[in-house]
Amino acid sequence: MSRRILIIDDEDDIRQVAALSLETIAGWDVVLANSGKAGVEAATREQPDAILLDVMMPEMDGPSTFLKLQATPQTSKIPVLLLTAKVQGSDQRRFAGLGVSGILFKPFDPLLLSKQVSEVLGWKD
Amino acid sequence: MNEHSASVPSGRSDLPEADKRASLEQADAQKKLHDLLATMWEQRKGAVLDRLHVLEDSISSLSESGDGDCRAVGADAAHKLAGILGTFGLPRGTDLAREAEVTLEKESPLTTEDIDRLRFLARELGLLIAQRSLPGAR
């Protein structure tokens, strides 16, 4: 089943690698946004099946972007997976406490990213 | 054919036809992604090196003028390197960059030993990135 995924990350390399991975391995459609603000706009417009959201971004970081998505009626039901290079337990607990659907860690394996997304979200296809 | 290569999906003869086809398609997709990532690495290597230079500059500034904004700048560069290097097949690069990030984010002032270690980490990162560029290295 084809899915549409929105990737919100200020890092060009991460956006491009994740997009290549999801498009090539899983055949999913990918939409890209390079900031929290652009991400909220894209989510509202594109209505993706899930959002991969970077934590550390300038101006509007991942947690702030998530709260904005939650507060926006058109995007509040879209599952959000945080994407972070922070591995310390205190950071992980803080992120989990936000109510996101899951946390994926950088660096991710491009060959396995779509499988990890599917597993966390319980997608069987 | 050794045991490892025998497990590659394209060699499976015990699968039903549809599964075999899916397995072959998956192997093709993986090869295609591998090639695309190799091309992307060559295109993006310069930006990765730029980030390493930011880290190196911040470590040099630490040596000359002590703690300051350069710690935050260096930690940010190290954080980004940690995030991307493993994705491009350099997991040790992620470990080295992460150690640099954690050191730079310490709440206490950095010691001479810390700064020496940071210099070492930056040197190792430079070598790893250079080696990743060699044909066949991954």
C-alpha cells in the first residue's frame, strides 16, 4: 500500500537520505520540509499518513512543531515520529512524554528506515 | 558461494514464485539505494567536511581563549556529524562525533585533557571521512 510521509528536518542530507530510502525501498511518496513552520504548512496541505520530525531545529524545534501540529485540527490526528540523534535517557523520557507515536534514532539505516516506521506505527503492509 | 552470500534473497529457491519475485525486487531496490547513497555521499562530502571544519575551529578557539560560544557552535557541528555519518555507513564516525558533542556540552569547564581528546576526535573524524571516499570503502 502506498503511503505518504512528510519529513521535517533542517538538515538537507538527512532529508535527502531519508527520502531516497523511503521512496526506493518502500515505494512511498515523500514530502519534504526544512523547518517546523514549513512542516506544519505541508502537513496541513498534504495530509500525510505519518510525519518524521527532527528534534533539533532552529527557531521552531521538533517538540514545538509537534505541539503546533497537535493544536491544528487538520493535523492533530497524523502520527508523528521524532527523529533524533540525542541518545541520553533524560532526553528520551522528555520526548516520549510529549505524546508522539514513537522515536527513531539517528543515524538510521537507510535500508531499514521504512521497516522501522511501519513497525512503530503498526503498519502491516 | 559462502554461507553469507547464500542468504542473499536472489538465491532463494525454496520460496513460492510471488515471494521470489518480491524478494528479487527488494534486492534490486536495496542495490539501487546503495548506489544512490554512494552518489549522494560524493555530492555531499564537501558539506560534511565543512561541518568538521566548524568543529575543528571551535576546538582551536577553545585552546586559545577558553570556554565561550565556540563550545555551543562546536557541539552543534558534532551533533549534526553524529546524525549523518552513520547514515552514510560510518558508525564509528557517529561514535566519535557523539563523544565530542557530549564533551563540549559538559557543564563544567573543559580541562586540558578534554581539549586534547577533542583534537584527537576531530583528527580521527577527518581520517574516517577521507577513507569513506575511497572506492569500495564503506
